[in-house]
Amino acid sequence: MGDVSFFLDKLIQKAKTTDDSLLSKIMDESFYNSLCDVCDVIGDLGFEFIESQDEDFNYKKDIILRISSALIKNYFTLYYVNFVTGEYVGYSSSDDYNSLKIEESGSDFFNDIKKNAKTAIYKDDIDFVINSLDKDRILNGLKHGNSYTFDYRLLLNDIPTYVTLKAFKLSGNDDSLIIGVSNIDEQKKRELEYKKAMKANITYSNIALALATSYFAIYYVDINTSIFIEYSLDNQYQVLKEIRHGDRFFERTLQEAKAVIVPEDQERFLGIVNKENLINEISKGNIVKVTYRLIIDGKPEFVELSAMKLSSDASHIILAVTSIDSWKKKEDEYNKKLNQEKLLARTDALTNTLNKFAYKEIEKKINKEIKNDSIDEFSVFVFDINNLKTINDTLGHATGDKYIKSAKRLIKKIFKQDDLYRIGGDEFALILNNSDYYIRDFLYEKINLENQKNKSLNKVTVAVGMADYNKDTDSSLADVFKRADDRMYEYKKEFKCQ
């Protein structure tokens, strides 16, 4: 370092007698890390000093290179480029950064850069670098400042590494450029991580704020101390503001629930928003929800409470309350209409009994129970209206429809259950699996007696057949139905002969 000190002393003495601004550059600490200043000072003073001060030109040239190497140690590659001819020399720092060594040279820098780009530059940055290293683009950029710079990724040991490229013009030399490349990988990655973290934080805050607009009350509760803070959204400033804070959150909730929650919903609410139960469910990773009616302005309003725990905060839980009143009312109205439509789809328009579609539904259900061995007993009754074809043919279908309705009333008079199915034009079916099942024989005899009475009065009669489910032989509802249907036809024949 003695040689370097000697040269700097001479350089400073020269600067004192020529240009105070150059002296200030040399004395400035930032000078040692600025390639631009190195180029300016060496261009303005350095080579002039060598030519005019000492006979040992090679010795002082070596001093210049040593100083340059020390000052530009942050640049691992340098190019000295004549942008008029394209000739260039490339230097790389040696391992100890105490000298520069020539790595490459050529006659067409800008063309060689394009050739080497595909192997030396990370694939996603190749086009960008080639466009940025356009000669005219560089010169135009230098017109507006002391340097032209951009960042990209270079492949170092096949690993994409962030570098920055800076191009400078030598003072007093219109034809030459110094282009330096320095490794900024760690700095760049820290910067990108910071930006990513900031973006995530902003995004998270925006999401949180957006979600908060859906809730009229949010509670942040310490599960160990039961200390809580209550927040609500300030619509004017679009921020969460603290409404109140305190302790004994769960005790207070139990007390306040009795005054503000509809009595019919209190037991369900208190059973869920119980400290032990709530924390136990949340600890499993569940989001606990409960719907109830809150008395607001003297009127019951449906609300939903959601309780959750953040993975990053083991000691607190968050409870948020939102109004679902309009949604709940719409849902109830929708379900009501849907049930009405389903009922219409399953109802026979003429008799207002269940139709064949509904029968297929119950058949599917019972078949599944038979397959799963989860049903033990039921009976099937099949009814067929006597003489309906004759009435339709002689008196017309309007009279026939009235006759069908009369047959339905006859069956309903004996069998009290609602699920009577009209499965054909003149055929009905019943499946007994409730209390009527145990008096099925009595009901069979009762409708038979009613038939006898109506026949004598020339009123509607129905043929009837009955069969019980046999667990050992029947594999479906259809097996039981077939036996009941066969017996119905036997009944019809016997009834006509009476």
C-alpha cells in the first residue's frame, strides 16, 4: 500500500495546484467506491500525471492499476469499450482484489454481448439485456446523466445471480466507455423480500379491512386472562376503531346474552359460546359458527358469530359478529318456495295426494333400508277403483274425475296417515310402517265393510290387496308390492261376483 499512498499524495498535490473540485473528489470517502469518480479523476489527472512527472512510466501505470483495482473492488468485471470501433478489453478482479487481470478482448463488443447472452445471462432477462446494451440506447442515456445503469440476472455457476451494470464515459474522451458489472444478489434479494413482505402486509391489511366491513362487531380476546378489546368499522375513515375493552369476556357475554338475544336462541348460543367448549373446538383448527337472533332496535335480527384462532397468535381468539338477517329471510323465502315446488312436483293435481314420482322416492329409500338391513317391518296396501272405465266411457271424464276423488275420500276415511300415493289413473298405494301397521288387519276388514256398504248404495268402491314385508324373502319394495297387487286383483274378482 506504500505505492498507493505515494501516488495518492502526488495526486492530491497535483489537484491542489489545478482544481479544488478534483481535490474534493479525492478526499471524499465515497470516492473509493465510485467507478464514475475513478474514471473522471484518472481521466483528468491520472494519465496526465504519469506522462509529465516521472520517467518510470510502467511503474506508475502499475500504480494506477492498483489504485483503480482498490477503488472499484465492488465490480467483478470491467470493460473498456471504444464505442466508435467496437474494440474492447474485459478485466476481472483477481481473488484478492488487489489487481485487475485481462479476461477477454475483441473488436465488436456489442455483437459479442449478443452472442454470449444465451449462455451467460438468465433466460428470462436475455431480451431485456440485449435491448438495454444497444449502443444508441447507452449513448442516449449518458446524455442525461453521468452513468447508464440497469439490473439483471447473470448465470454464475449456473445459478441466476442479480448484478448491476453501470456504463460511464471517460472525461475528455468522446470515444470510450467504462462498463462495470457488480454483484448485488444479496442486496437485491433482500430488497425483493422486503417488497414482498410490504406487499403481503398491505394486501393482508386490505383483506382484513374488506372483511371487517362485513362485521359490525369484532372481539380480540385473550384466552388466558379473558381480557378483550371490541372493535367496529369506522365507515367514515375506513379503519377499525376500538369501541371498548375490559376483562371477564366470557362472564360478560353470558350476562349480556340474556338481555339481547331472543329467548328461544339463548340456550343454543350459550352452549356454543362457552369458554371451555369454544376453546376446545377452536384448538382443533375449527372455525366455530352459531346463528341466532339478536334484538336490535327492539326487533329480532338474524346474526352469525364466527370464532377462530390465528396460527400466529396462540394466546388470542377472534370473534366476529355479522348481520345475516336479509340473507336469512331470503333463504327462508327461497326454501319455502322450493318446498312448495317440491311438494307440487310430488303431488297429484286431481286428488291432492302424493303422486307416482313421490312413490318412486319412497321406494328408493325403503330399498336402501332393506339393503342395509335397517328396516324390519312394513305393509303395502294397493287399491284399484272399481268401474272407473265404465263411468268415463258412459258419463264422461269430468264425472270420472269426481269418482276418483270419491275413491280417495273413501281410503282416507279408513287410513288416517297422509302418505297416500296415486300411482296410476285408477290405482292408489299405501305403505304402513307406523302405528297403523299394527292394526292393518283391522283396517283391511274395515275398508272391506265400507265397500260392501257403498256397493249396496251404488257408491264408489275400491278393490284392495295387502302384503307384509318378509325379511327372509323380499329384497325390495317391489316384491312386497307385487304380492299386494296380486291379492288386489283376486279381491276385485271376488267382489264382482258378490
